[in-house]
Amino acid sequence: MKRLLHFIAITALIASAGYAYSIKYETLFYVEQVAKLKSKVQRERDAIAVLQAEWQYLDRPDRLQEAADQHLDLQPMKTQQLARLSDLPNRPSREDEIGRKLEALGLLEPTATPKDKTSDARTPTTQTPKR
């Protein structure tokens, strides 16, 4: 009987040691994964910073003006191209498209409200107290 208990205890000890080592190595694996992800995130942040710096360099107003002058055939604005506010046509009146469609379908007429047939349904009234 003692041998059986010793055997069970030793087996349980070996199994728990194996489980502890598996947990340890699994934890080390995840620590390495986290470290790799952190370094990858830092590389991506650095790449984003470089791209933002390049964008700011390319978006300089003097560079854009030079490119516009070189590639676009822009002419100075002439006074004949300007218009007065009085020359602009008046805004057309807004029409109710949905209302016209409902009227054409005959859906704008008042409808009858269904009445409650129970005797308990009454219209609430307010009374002023008599003095």
C-alpha cells in the first residue's frame, strides 16, 4: 500500500513539474511575441513619422506653386470674368415634391380617427374648483 501511495505521489510530482515547465515555456514564448510586436509597432511608428515628414516636404507652398506654374496653364484672372451679385439669376422657389405626390394620390385629406368602443374610455377633462 505504501508503495502505491509513493508511486502516485511521485507520478503527481512529475506531472505537476511537467505542467509547470510547460507553463513557463509558454509564458516565455508569449513574452517573445510581445517583444516582437512592440518592436514592430515602433518600426511602424518610425515609418509613419518618415512619411509625415516627406508629406510635409512635398506639401510646401513654394514647391506646389512651382509645380502649378510648370504643369498647369493658369492665366491671371480678368475683370470680365467677375460678375455682380445682381447679375446672378434668382433662386428658384422650393417646391414640395412629396406633398404634390401625396396630393395626386389623394392621401392629404383628413382621416377619421378610430373610436374606442369600451365604456371606460373617456376624454379627460379638467374642472376648475368652485369658490
